[in-house]
Amino acid sequence: MSTYYTHSLDSLPLTDSEKQAVTKVMAQYQFRANDYYLSLIDWENPSDPIRRIIVPHPDEARGWGALDPSSECDYTVMPGLQHKYSDTAIMLASDVCGGLCRFCFRKRIFMDGSEPAKVDVPEALRYIEGATEISNVLISGGDPLLLSTAKLEEIISGLSAIPHVQFIRIGSRMPVFDPYRIINDPALVKMLGSYSRPGSKIYIQTHFNHPNEITEAAQKAVHMLQRAGIILTNQTPLLRGVNDDPEVLADLFNGLARMGVPPYYLFVCRPTTGNQHFTVPVEEGYTILQAALRHCSGPAKRARFCMSHATGKIEVLGVTEDQVLFRRHRAPADKVAGEIFAFPRNPRATWLDDYLDTEADSAEALQAESAALDLPDLCKTCGAGVPRPN
């Protein structure tokens, strides 16, 4: 089993000055990692991409962003259960991760004094059973694969018994953070396979962010899951200093294709508090993706470039000389799903809100859009507007 390190940086080969530089960050955002994932870091390289993903950095202390940039709280029907899109529910089954990515969009649930995030499973199952429009459930967290196999089976078996739940997804970074959780627990693989049936599959949506994460152990874990009948897909945010190079991104997509794990989403990095140094402007991101795809064959070039916005999943369709084209890939209001719209180009924009003229206009327009689409009011406590980069 891997050894996990939390809270303290004493296990890392950092200088005293490096530790001192992140004192303020450590007081606000937790640290968690394990010996396997830390072994992927080249500690002689201060710009190592795995180090950037997992080790606290002084730039996280910048006062920028929002703790709930996608307004998940607006779609939370009970603690730990979200129902944003009519056919999909999200269960937050765990409040622990194999590692805490420094760009995590749910870092609020790991902060001191945060509200409990884990779902009441029996209560959530009753809600899902009564909401017959729900055809699929995403088990998320935290990381569900850090639950005991028995506890995870309790959730999956409960969902499988609901007739209108057609398939189940599990969001997990454990094939990346700690593939030995899978390799060393054949009972986990067997259990998942027993519920991945013809006509009702189990999906694992994993999160490889850089080619260096595709190790022999990770490939073995993925292969074990696939042989058990689990469908794997991958999603990654576009991250400054990690995968914002076309060659690196192409290597990642091609490596995933070799494993038989289709790239599913390339996400615009959410403007979460502390994430400014990870963000890549939308138009630059689109250019990076197109350059990367020129070096990918069909199976490797399936990722949609999207942002998980408060008003839905917004796909970046294209960039012309003077406009950026968007599509509502997913929307809480079914009547506008698939809608295409455009804004004048703004090379500094890192989020949909930035394409509106001013911060005041942004807030007013988003509130008006929410009303027009029959969406709940945007969050009054977290706020949908995001401070712009300086």
C-alpha cells in the first residue's frame, strides 16, 4: 500500500525557504499526496509538471477567483447530492482524495470549517428513485475509490437497483495518484466488473493531466479495469506550466489512446480561488488544442474543449478573426441545449464571464440569463462573478 502524507511538507525534499514561502498557502489549503505520486517528480527541476500539480506554490495566495466558480451550491438538492442536468445526478461519496491537486475546483470541501460534503447514501438513493428523469449518476467526491470496496458496492448496488438509472459513472484519479489501490485489490476490480453489465455499464472517468503520469503501474491498473468490463474515459483541465504545450498535450492524448482511454473533455481551468497561475486564456487554449490535434490520429483527438460554467457546460467551438463561437454542450434548461452563440474576441478572457463588457454587466447578464432559462438564482454566498486577473 502507498504511504500518504497530509498537512505537513516535511516529507518533501524542499528547502527551508521553499517551505517558508508557502506558509500562508498551507494555512488556507490542505496538502495531501502519497509516495507513489511524489516519486514521479524530478526534484532537480523546479518547473516539473507533477510538482506543479501537487506541491503548494506561493502563487496560490493571490486574491483571485471564487471558491465555487461553477455555482455547484445552486444545484445541490441535499448535502452531497447535485442535480444540475435533468438526466444526471452527482453524488459526493467521499471527502478524501488520493492527492489534493493544487487547482482543485472543490478545494472548499477540504478547507478547515467547511460544511460536510459527503452524501447521506440512503437519502440520496430515495431522491434518485423518485426523480425518474435521472438516467445516470456520477459518483464523485473526493475520490470514491478511496472508499472501502464494501462501502462503494453499497452505493453501486443501490443505484443498480433503480430501474431508470441506466448507467453509473465514477470520477476517480486513483489510476493516476495510486494505481496500487486497484492493482492490490482484485476484489475491487471484480466487484466493479460484476455491475458493468451488457446494456448497463460502469464508467470510470479518470484524470491523467500529463504524459509523465502514464506509468507502467497506471497502465496495468487501467488494463485490469478494462478487462473487467469497465469503460474508461479521461478528462483534464488545460493547465499553465503542466500541459499548455501542444507537444505535451499531443503526447498525453496519444498515450491515452494507446491505453484505450478516450480523451473526453479538455476543460478550461475553472477560476477557483488560488488558481490564477494555472489559467490559460480561452482563445490561447483553443489554439493550443488545435495545434496538438494535428499530431493525433482519430482515437486520440476526441476531446471537447469545454468550461463547466454556472449556466451549463459551454463548449468552445471555434475562433474566427473577430469572434469566439460557443455551444451549450449541456444546459440545466433542456430547451437551450445545443444553442450556439458568439462573442467578440478577447485574448485576455479566461472564463465566459470575461466576454461581457464589465464585471457589473457580467453579473447582471448572468442573473438575467438564469431567469430566462428557468435556472435557480446564481449563488448569493459564493458569487458567480469572478475577479479578473490583474
